[in-house]
Amino acid sequence: METAMFVRYGLILLAGTAAGFFNVVAGGGSLISVPTMIFLGMPPLLANGTNRIAILSQNITSVNSFRKKGFFDLKTGLLLGLTASAGAWLGSSIAVELPGEIFNKILSVVMILVLFLTLFSKKRDGESDHIKNLPLLAAAFFFVGIYGGFIQAGTGFIVIAVFSLISGTGLVRINSIKVFVIMVYTIPSLIVFILNGQVEWVTGIVLAAGNSLGALVGTNFTVSRGEKWIKVMLTVTVSSMAVKLFFF
């Protein structure tokens, strides 16, 4: 029994590390962590809720790391995070009541669209330094929060798409804001799952340890490698996860 538990938590730790890395450099990390928990016998809704502990821990780690490297925009992060939080509360409330299987196929299509938009969108002057159309971004992030609160997996892709379409911001800057916004809206989302008894704390803490480690590695990778390597990671991650989602 002890050996089985050691193996179980070891697999969860590894899945969390991989998920944390992918969540920071691209997105879709929850498509590693959540299926792993389900494969190990956890009900899907419980896995969805438990995953929020790891998401919160990972993004706290990543925000701090980005801040130390000079990528930190408190005003923008709070504005988008608060509007996303309102949506996340709604999305999580829906998640605890309704099954979400159909969203897997929808998400696979969204991933491919995001990949296309990110890889082939034209560069604009100053896109690495400036955030444009902030009021429109804030409105859009309410809907990002709804999706993130409901299922979380792939939210990073949606954030990148929203920024690319509305603001034209560079990918490194987007990633630094993305982790801050997700950190903020995960708090009300986690509360909803806790209130509905859909969190397994020990598994969540082990997963969180892995996610935080992966997020630290991912942040360093993002800043040191820049946009070229982020796009490579996006291509690999989106393509593989979209296929997995569609046929899962």
C-alpha cells in the first residue's frame, strides 16, 4: 500500500512539474495534470477542483519570478484579474453542476485557432512593450474568466489570442500578465470548488509542488529564450493537446 501511494504521488508530482512548465511557456498544462489524476482513479469533477490548488501555487511562483526579471504590470494585472474573477466565479459555479465532456472537442478547435493567430499575426510597432485597448481587454477577460473557472485547461491559449487580437502585445509580456491574471481569478474559482467539496487537499498540495517547480523553470525559459522559442513550444503543445482532447 505504501509503495502504491509513493508511486501515485510521484506520478502526480511529475505531472505537476510538466504542467507548470507548459502553463507558463504556452498553456495547456492542465491537460496533463487533470487527465493524470483521472487516470489514477479520481472523479473528473474532483480532479478539476483539486487542480486549482496547483494552478494558484504555480502562478504565485511565476509572478514572483517574472517580477524579479523586470516583467511586472500590477495595474494591468489587477484590472484584468478582477474582471476575470467575476467570470471565474460564474464559470466554476457552472462546472460543479454540469458535465463538461463536450467542451473537450470545442477546446481542441480553439487551440488550433489560437496557434494560427499567434504564429501568423503580423508584428506591430512596439508590441513587446505596450498594452493597447485596455478597456476592451478588461471586458474580454470577463469571458476568459468564465472559461477558466469552468475548465481551466487551455486558458493560456485563449489569453494569448485575446491579447493578439485586441492589443498586439508581445508574447513575453503577455505571459507575464497571463500568470498574474490567472493567479487572481483562481482564488474565487478555488473557493467555489471548496464550498462544493470538490478538492482533495493532499493530492492538490503534491501537484502544487510540481507545478511551482515547473513554473520556475518555465519562467526562466520564457525570458531567456524569447518569442521564437515560445512559438516553438506553442506549436508542439497546441498540436499534441488538440489531438488528445478531440479523441480523449
